[in-house]
Amino acid sequence: LGEGLNGPVRAIAVMGKDVYVGGDFEDAGGNPDADYIARWDGALWHALGTGPTGSVRALAAVGPKLYVGGAFLSAGGYPQASGIARWSVAEQHPTWTALGPGLNEPVYSIAAEGPDLYVGGTFTNAGGNPSADRIARWRGSSWHALGSGIPQGAVYAVEVEGPDVYVGGTFADAGGNTAA
């Protein structure tokens, strides 16, 4: 697409006619301001404001909002947007928003179901909740643990189907179940 990107893409999401990509690049189609995340409008690459300060690993489009997860310490100038942030495009001037105080380690997967956003990664604290180990749920204003979490390893994939949350990664125990 266009002149391409100067590094790997790790996540893709589509909102309307726009394609959003995240990864380890610092230039998209000749746009040096498109660091780690960019929007393709069918003809050109665009930066998303000041964007995240590091690698983007997961994207999820929910209505006019794009949830962005990865190995970054801030997004849009918000230091509390560590590991996770939201880009809202419905407003006249799109903006970055933090989801609470953020996470203490990277996010590798995001899935949305209704009002809930599920994230997986290597974090051991989500928004000040020390029980949210490697998997957590965001419900509009705060982070919640899923059971007793994943005590070791990493969550690289999350999918939600109705009341069920499916989690994949490198772990030998999920919520105290060593058969998981």
C-alpha cells in the first residue's frame, strides 16, 4: 500500500474504509510522523497524532474507537496510557485516551464483547489491580482480574464468544487449573 512501511506490522484493524496497522515501524509511506501505528485511507498513510512511544502488538476496532495495545509507555502524550490506549475517531478532532492508569508490562492481544474489553499479555498489574495477571477485563472505568489470572508465562491470543473467553499463550496454569 503506497510506499509501504519501514518495519514489521504486528496488528491490523479495519474501521469503515480505513485500515489501521500497528507494529515496529517508524515511517509509513514516507510519513515520518507515523511511528508504530498508521492509518491507510486508500491512497495515503496518516499518523495518529503523536501516537504510542513504542511497539504496537494488538488492535481492536469497536465502533468509532480503536483500542491499541503493545510495549509502549505512553500514547498521545499520556504517560498513564502504558501498554493500552484508545484512539477515538468520532470526534471532530480525534484523540488519544488512557484506560485508567495503564498496565505494567506489554499487551499482545485484545478482544471486545459488548461493554467489555479483554486484554492479554505479560503484565502482572492492570490499572492498579495486582490480581490481574496476564489477562484482564476493562469495563469502561476500571480494570478487573479474570479469576486468579495466569500466574506465569504470557497471553498471546484472546477471543470472546458470548460468555466464554478463550485464551492462548505460553502458560501451564490458568486460574489454578494446571490442565489448562
